Amino acid sequence: MHMLGPRPHHTFQKMAEKYGPLMSLRIGQKLFIVASSGEAAKEFFKFHDANFSSRPFKRAFQVLMPNDIAFVEGNSPLRRHLRKIFQLELTSAKRIQETEHVRSGEMSKMIKAIPENSAITIRHYIEVMVTNVLSLMVFKKQYLAVAGKEVSSTTEEIKEIDAFKRILSDIAVNISKNNIGDVVPALRRLDPQGLESQYREVKERMDSFSSKIIAEHQERRHPGARLHSLEHEKDLIDIFLDQVEEEKKHEVTLENVQSILWNAIAAGLAPIVAASEWALAETLRNPHILEKAQAELDDVVGKSRRVQESDIPKLKYTQAIVKEAFRLHPAPMPPPHESMEPCKVFGYDIPAKTGLLCNFYAIQRDPAVWHKPLDFDPSRFLEGSPTASISVSGLRHFDLIPFGSGRRSCPAIEMGQLMVNLITANLLHAFDWSVPDRRQLEDDTEDVDHTASRAVAVTAIVKRRLPSDVYT
Ligand code: HEM
């Protein structure tokens, strides 16, 4: 495992240059296939998708989110049912419209909170904004402070906010640790790294937090409750509690609801923050791109208000910037898939329970598909370019799949794209940017987290470019 280095997507990319786009290797005792081209990805996600729609055993997921929709092994009817509801409720066109006020409210707070004329780390503001949007959509609570002001002042609530922040960071830390027992089954019981007790400690805190949220929802849902939830005000937890109460066929349990709560926040937060920061950093690094983006924003939105969601479809250049950030800086390798049955791919026999690693990083930098693949060039997605029509949907094109493709692809693709576009457009439109140390923009080093976020956070000084009432 250690031979793959801290950024296995780099190692696999180099190996693929030598051994080709389909490689097999053993990690511990487990056989994995690594796919490193659009053609190989298509083979798995289009022609063998059902078979590869399971995930390999990972002890951290088994303990932390045992009944979830994202990381659980197999592809049972219950998981498919839960995923369908999740997708519909978080990202259907109707729900996106109904929840617009949440994103708009938090965006407005973020824009107001960013101070002029002092060096700021923009990532912190984006993180607060996205966490609040997700927690409001999932369980109708806003947890994080805006610009250093806590959202609540009672000791009880401050403790709850701290607990929430700690859990989120501990989930991320534990999930990214390599557990030797995942690939050497004989070592599972021995737990030589002592990870089991760490997982269990985090899980206890997760359960205590989510049980409280669920109990509050159950109380509010009681027909006689003073704050009885109206149908249109239901959040994701309400929707899943409806399933627990009404839907006998699939036997949705409270444990499912608990895991899904963490699923939605943990799976959504990091990739949105990482992609938004990359999009901003690349734009600031290239003044001609910044100039074009601001010219389009001024033209479409004007200079008397900030960007709204309804503006996004008209902002073709901002969309191209975001797409290019997804291409060049994706979450490099999604959690592995696993085959359920033996199969034949490209003439090779692949046994059941083979892990599939798909190297998005290598695919989206493939020089056979992308002209000057290392350049950040949004114009490759504009009319007239041969790659203009390539979309990130994962439905027709397999050379650009930052949200994955097929049965295990991201169920929140619309929400993810919308949020990154909205954040990028608002930040570029509302502020002029100066970066005192431009070397930090040139530094492309990726963090070793699963989203390959920027190792060097962008620190900038902003100046407001819209009328003062936009910021009050
Ligand atoms: C920029 C934003 C996002 C990106 C780039 C992204 C990317 C991905 C990727 C690459 C996968 C794995 C695909 C695979 O295994 O083949 C995934 C899965 C998933 N994502 Fe996202 N995601 C984003 C936002 C979100 C949001 C906002 C949520 C929820 C609120 C979310 C929830 C999930 C879940 C639950 C899964 C697991 C699906 C399954 O296993 O069936 N994601 N995402």
C-alpha cells in the first residue's frame, strides 16, 4: 500500500503511461483493476456497470456509516431505493427550486461577511457557507458562524456546533486512513494499527448527535406539535422519516436515516469547497480569464445586484471555468467499485470481488483527448472547440467524469454543479481580487485528502465592485 505514495493517482498515471489504460495489481491480498482512459471507463460504467456497482469492504465505512447509500457493499434493493429518494429530494428540479432561498440566503451572508482591504483565506468563507447550506437542507439547522460571529450564544448550542465541526473533521480523517485489514482479511481481527477504537469513538459521537436531530424531527412531526412540519418545508431527514413510518416494503430503519444524514454532509462538503477554490485560484492566476469572466458577469447580471441562480444558465464563460476546474482538478479517484460476478473486459477474465479504481485524474489529462491538457483553458468548452460538447454528466462522454458515471455516480450532480457555479460567479462578480504573493497561485500542489484540494490555500485581498447595499 505504501508503495503507491501519498497521491496514488499520480503513481497510477505514470504506471498507465508504461502499462496501458487497464492495469491489474494486488494491494495486500486484494485484486484491483485500474482504469486510466475514457475508453476503459466507458467499458466499466456503460457495459459492466451493474456488475461493478458494489463497493469493496472498508472497515471505516462499515463502522461509521453502516446503513448508508454511498459506501455500503453490494447494491441491494434497499440501497437503490434510498439512493433514488436521496437523488429526488436533494437534486430534482422541483426541490432545487424550492430550496433556492436557502442557498441564496447563505450566499448573501458570505458576500457580506468578506471584509475589504485585509488578507483573507477565502476557503474558510466557502466552507462555512457550504456547510450551512447542506445542514439547512438536510436537517434545517445552520451550524457554523459567519465571519467569526457564532450563530448562537447559548452554551448548549455552542457545544453542539463544536461537536458537529469535530465530527465532520474526524469522519474525513478516519475515512482517508488506509486500514491494512481492508486488504489483508487475516489482519482484520488483530487491528495492528489500532484503528477500531478510533472509529468506535467517532461513531459514538455521530450517533449521539444524529439521534438528537432525529428526536427533534420526530417531536416536530407529531400532529399536535406546535411547530408541525408542513409538507413543503420538509427537509431530507423528514423525507426519510416518512419512509420509516410509511414504507413497509423496503424496511427503511432509523439507522439508515442516521447514516444518510452524515452521508449527505460528508460526501457533499469537501468536493464543493475544493472545486470552488480551484476554480477561483486558476482564474486569479490567469488575468485574461478573470477579465473575460467579469465582463460576462457585468453584461449578464449588471452591476446593481449580485448573481442569482437564474443567471447561471446564461453565464457560459463562468460555466466553462467551472467545467475546466472539474477537468483539471477532480476528486482524483472515487471510492472503489467492486465486481459482484466474474466477467470479461477487453478480453481479460476478471474474477468476482475485484476492486475497480478509476483514475479520473489521468483520464481528464489524457493528451489523446485534451489539447494541451495541463493548461487551464476554459475556451475548450466554448462553441467552436472540438471538446465544447463534452459534458460532465457521465451519460455520453467518459473523458470527463468528475461526478462518476452509472449506478454509483454522484446522486447530487446538479446540486454540486450549481453550487460551484454559484460560488465562483458570485465571488468573481462581487469583488476585485489581489493576491499579494502570486507564487501561491502558481503552486499546484494537491493536499493528500480524497478531493485533492489545494495544499496552499488562496489568501487574497478583495475590493467590493458593486453598490454598497449589496453588502449590507
Ligand atoms: C462538486 C461537487 C461534487 C462532486 C465533484 C462529487 C463527486 C462524486 C463522485 C466522484 C462520486 C463517486 C462516484 C463513483 O463512485 O463512481 C460521488 C458519490 C456520491 N456523492 Fe457526490 N460529488 C459532489 C457533490 C455532492 C453533494 C452536494 C452530495 C450530497 C448532498 C453528494 C453525495 C454523494 C453520494 C451520497 C455519493 C455516493 C453515491 C453511491 O455510492 O451510490 N455529492 N460524488
